[in-house]
Amino acid sequence: MGANPHHADKFHALHRDFLILPNAWDPGSARIIETCGATAVATTSSGLGWSCGYPDGNAIPVEVLARATASIARVISVPLSVDIEGGYARDAETVGKNVAVILDSGGVGINIEDGNDPPDLMIRKISAARRAGEHAGVHLFINARTDVYLHALVAKDRMLAESVERAARYREAGADGIFVPGVTEPDSLRAIAQAVAPLPLNAMVRPDLPPAAALKSFGVRRLSAGGAIAMSALSLTRKLAAEFLASGDSRALSANIEGVTYPGLNALFKK
């Protein structure tokens, strides 16, 4: 299939304003998300991994992720960004090769995270990803995620400064966006957004995250669902399956089907 250069350019352009980016985990969820009006779709590493039988945390084989990416890209007509976690390798050269595989599968953006690794390694990975995009002739959108807040990598009073410092280094390495999941405090969001500008700051949904309108006023330009939609879907699956096993009542299943029909869903997909 290969990445669509026009989709890559469109994905970059979407970050000029405030982008709400739902995260899909398979072709069905991606197609449904598109029909809801999404201008782009991202994958969630957790939800996609679970749907393929792997845990979250750099466990899914790249070839499995590539097949899943291609299957999603086949059914949607909007840009697709792929969460590649830590790039599935510690050496930058291999990360670059893995990014090339994702590009060939139809992704035009990536999410890559530092996790517990040193920033120097992340910088090399970003540079390798940028080279892979250039080699493919695609303006790959590299969303550089730092887990300072999410993993509490430093003391709480140092998290803001550490995030800003890492963001500056990742921007210098070639990142197109900065993702700081776990930060929810308005002053911190505002400070990070100002520090990383002109790159867009990406926030991730949390129970205590301010609403979208407030985030936009802080300077945040991208809001991701992360694994929240996938977890909600699996939670509902668990609830319905447990009720059905307990009662065998068909009405309980039918009562939870809202806004969709079998013919309507079937018509969303091409042969």
C-alpha cells in the first residue's frame, strides 16, 4: 500500500488548529471513528496490542503491527498515525527500519516514546525515523512522547523543567510534535505549550484533564484518547458477556445496540 504523501501533508496541516484525535485498535473501530467525523485516526498501542493477542509495552512483533496498520489504512480515507511505542528496538538503525515498515503499511505519522530510556537514545530514534520518512518521500509526522509525568521519572517538583528540557532536545532532533501524557494541571499545560511552540503540544485524556475548550486556551493543539475508547469497549464487552452467560437473555444484548444495524455496519467495508 505505502504511505500517502498527501495524507502526510494533511496530517501536518491538521495540527495548525486544535486536533481531537480518537485512537482505534482495529479496522472496525477505525472505520467507525471515521464515520463519526474524525479528520484523522491514530492507533492505541494498548488496544491494538490486545486485539492482536499481545500486552502493551513493546511486546507486539513489528510484522504483526504492520499487518494491523495495513488493514486499518485499507478501510479509512483519512490520515493514519501509528503508535510505535519505543520503536521496538534499542538501536536507532533498527527503529528506522521499523518506521519504514510502518510507512510502507500506510501510516503517515508515528508516536514514539522515551519511556524509561535516556533522552540521548530517544534523540537517535527520532533522527532515524526522520531519515526513514525522507527515504520514503513522505513528510512523516513524528510525535515525540516523553513519559516524565506518566512514569514519574523525576521528582514532582522537577517534572515540568525536565519535560521542557527533553522537548527542546526532541524538537532539535526532528520531532514535529511533543506529547506529554499524564500532565493535567492547567499552569503546567500552559507552560509546556508555550515552551514547545511552535510545535504542537499533545495531551492525553485523563479523568482530571480540563475540557477541550480550556486545553485550547492553554495552547494545547492535540488531544488524544489513548486507550480509553478501547478500554471502554472491552469493559462493555465484559459486562454484556457476563450478563449473557448468567441469564442467556437475548434482550440484554439487543438493548445495547444503538445507532447501528447489521446492514449499515456491513456497508462500511469494501470487499
